[in-house]
Amino acid sequence: MDKLQIIGNTPLHGDVSIGGAKNAVVAIIPATILAQGECILENVPRLTDVLVQCEILEAMGAHIDWVDANILRVDTTDIKTAIVPEHLSAKLRASYYLMGALLGRFGRAVVGMPGGCKIGPRPIDQHLKGFQAMGCTYHLNQGLIELTADPLVGSHVYMDIITVGGTINIMLAAAGAEGVTVIENAAREPEIIDLANFLNQIGVVVKGAGTGTIKIAGSNERKGIRHNVIPDRIEAGTFMIAAAASGGDVVIKGLIPRHMEPLTAKLRETGSQVQEGDDWIRVTGNGVKAAADVKTLPYPGFPTDLQQPLSAFLATCSGTSVITENIFENRFRHVDELKRMGANIKVEGRVAVIEGVVQLRGAAVSAHDLRASSALVVAGLSARGETIVSGLNYLERGYQDFAGKLTALGARIKTI
């Protein structure tokens, strides 16, 4: 399997452009099942998860082709089955969005248990609770979830916990349900707003996305449309952290600065300089690296997907930093790898205490999930000597041409 070789201690300089949001597009591609026509999706990143979703829809009868490097044409008109190939659904977590989309179109769905990164329990009980409130029954059969609704009707759904996946799945089902569905205690992430914009364009009426209450009026008259996916705030944040960690000066282009506010505040707290424009952010590492405390929370709190890359930076910040992981309980698996590089980190349950060291040292390390892989790359960029990062299959699930973009910024990094 390929690995990344990084010769660290080189400040990054230059400009980098951000691609489309992975966490938005993996919801929007299943949502094309609800459209009765051809959809053109722009700013689509060519990631492993995206390619697997395309493979799933093609296996079900959809017609898909890449019009350009990041423009995807999807026509799901000829999909006649509500059964998802089990061997494909097991490859990614976002396969569970096919439940809501297929329920919304066919009133039925048969989907295998989803796969994805092992970062702790991510139960779908809130998804199923919402489907049940809309008149759906379900049962498990040899690893498959079989859902049926006759009919699927709008309802009031209160989410016991804030869940992005659950909110999206109920939105997808509600788009094809009879009547109005109200989701209370809904997630507020920008990716949910992007999905709501897509659904509104195809003919569904969605109000309140981005707040704690979302109302969806289902429609049977849905059409194909053209949609531009929002920028990936996690990719943008990773480059912001990499710029600060390497002591560089980088302009990150094509993002939405408002989405980056939780990270921007933390980087400024550590002493990094952050400037903002309409669609760009400039991060300059000025040699000052102060400790900072972080608690991951649902949006607009600090995103859990940036906790791991930030921890690699905080490992070299002077003083004691404390990270509290409130979203996923197994999101410190990368800490042992950072320790190989000389980091001084102690983990107790959901809390990591980081005593900053002057500099990390290169080592052979291995990623066990997507964001851990980017964290180890960030660590390697600031470390002294050579770092070898294995587990690139995880990195390719969330970053398109990550090494190439870093090389353009002056990083000494290559695939081996």
C-alpha cells in the first residue's frame, strides 16, 4: 500500500484552493434519487467515498458520468430497485443516507449496515426513530435493514441528541412524504443548509435549515437541477492548521470564512495571525505558539473533524492544552502515533492533556481513520527529519490530491 514520505521543518507558502465539501456531497448524491430528471453537480471532489456512492447508484440503474474534473452528471430516472448492493454499502458510513432517499422515492429501502472509520459508536437509532414517526416499519435481516412505509407521511420528529446524519436522513425521507415534517433539535451544520438548498431547487419546500427546527413539505413533482456544492470547511481548516503548524504563510481560497470561525478563534488564541476576505483566509505562523483549550461541539461549535489535526499543532505549542472530545469517544487513536514523534499527550476517556514540546521528530506512523491521517501529515510537516505516514486509503476518503496541494505550497512530500 502507498505511503507518504514527508521531510518536515519546512514552512508552507503560497495559495491553495479548496474543493467541494465531502460531508455535503455524500448527502446530495443520494438526494438525486429523489429528483425526477438529470442533476448536474458542480464542485464535486473526487474522493473514495464519492466514487463508491457513484458505483452504488450505477449498480442500481442510475446513469452517471463526469462532465469535467469536478462536475458530475447524475440521472436516477431508471432506478427501479430499492435494494442497495450490500458489498458496496459496507464501504462507507454515508451509505445510510440511501435509507432516507429510497424511502422518499419508493416508500421502501433495503440497505446493509454502513461502514466507514472506526472512531466510536455512531448508532442510527435516531434515524430509525424518525422513520417510524413517519409511518415506517423496519427489521434487521442478516445484516440488512429493511424499511417499509405505506404510506410515508409527514410527522413531528424530535431528535433526542443533535445528529447530523439523523437530520439529513429524515430530511431526505420527508422530501417524498405526504404532508409536512418538522424536525426539532435538528443539526445546524452548513452541509445541512446545502442539502436544503438542493431539495428546494428540485421542488421540495424546506424552511429553517441552519436552525434547530426544520420544516419539510414533501412533493411528488420533483425535477432535475444544477447545483454547486459548498466548499469543504474541513479541508480548509486542515490547510489553515498546516500553515500555522509549519510556521508558514498561506492563503486558503474558495472557502466561506464564516464557516471557519471556531478554528479561526483558536488559531488566533495560539498566536497565529489570521486575516479574512470575502472568500479567502490568510494564516501566518509568526513563531509564537501558545497553548489553547478546545471542546468539540455540534456546529457552530468546534468541529470534531478538525480536533485531530489541531492536536498535532497543539503538540508543539508552549504550555498545556486540553482537548475535550464530546462527539466521538474513539477519536484519540492517533495520539499513540503522535507520541512516536515525541509528543507529550495523556488521554483519559474523552479528554487529552497536551504538554507542548519544542519540536516533533520524524517517525514511521500509521493512520487508523480519515482525520487521523491528516493529523499525522500536519505533524510530519512541522517535525524534524523524515516522517512516513501509512494508511493513505483513509486520507483519500476525505482529501483530493492532498499531497499535490501541499507540494505546491513548498512541502517536501511524496508518495512512495
